[in-house]
Amino acid sequence: MNLANTPKSEMAPTKQDMIEGLKGQMIQMPQAPAMETNHFFTGGMYCRRIEIPKDRVIVSKVHKTEHFFIGCSGELKVSGQGQDFILRAGDVVASPIGTRRAVYSITDVVVLTVHRTDSVSIDNLESELMEDGYSLYDFNNSPKPGVEVCSLEDAKCLF
């Protein structure tokens, strides 16, 4: 079969297409409560620490910059950028510009992202590091005002 002549609509979706589809479905559902997120700045670097509860599915925003994605504790199934892997404590992943991932927390997880920046506060940092796009969560991983939130107990029926 010559794929060069095959219409895109007949080709299998790419991983990124599937992640976009997942995001589209998730936006229509009640959202999970906020995740504990801490921000640290030093010497031209920004570090974001996120605590992700077990059984959480997340589609990340698209990143404008190269950065590190680091596992601190727990296990996180990661899909995107042509890769599928389990992120564990001690794992360090270089993330290229344009990175968008879908993740599933197998256990309670703590992850870090580390970015280069001259910023010293989170004000305007999201627009510096992330592509514009629709998101139901703010830079602190809290649902934006007006977003319907379900409890984790209510969400367990989905798994």
C-alpha cells in the first residue's frame, strides 16, 4: 500500500491526535479537584513541583520551551512525543519544544518540571512557557472559576 496517496482521514491517528481527542472528551466532563503545586525560582531557573493523586488522568498544556520532567516519587504512565514509558523516582526526561503529554498516575506521584527563565514570579510565566490554548486549570493546577468539579470519590466510578 502506498501511504503517500492515502488520504489522511484513512490513516491511523497519531499519538498526538489521540491525545487531542482525549483532551476534547475530558473537557466535557466534571474536573478533578486541584493538585498541590509549588513554585521555586533561583539563578535563571523555575521549578514546578506537582503532587498528583493516584488514578488521575491529565493532558498537559503544550510547552514552548525545552525543560526537564523529573520523577520524584510514585509511578506515572506517560504517553506523547512518540514515547510511552513509566516515570519513576529518579527519572529525568528532556522535553523538547512543543511537548504535550497524556499521563495516568498509577500511584500517588510527585513530579518536577525545570525551566530556564528570567522571571522571578509566576505572574505571566504561563504565557512565557505554555502555548495559548483552552485550559480548565490555572497555572497552580486549580480549576478555573466556573469549572464543574467532581470529588475523587465521584470520579472513582469512571475507573
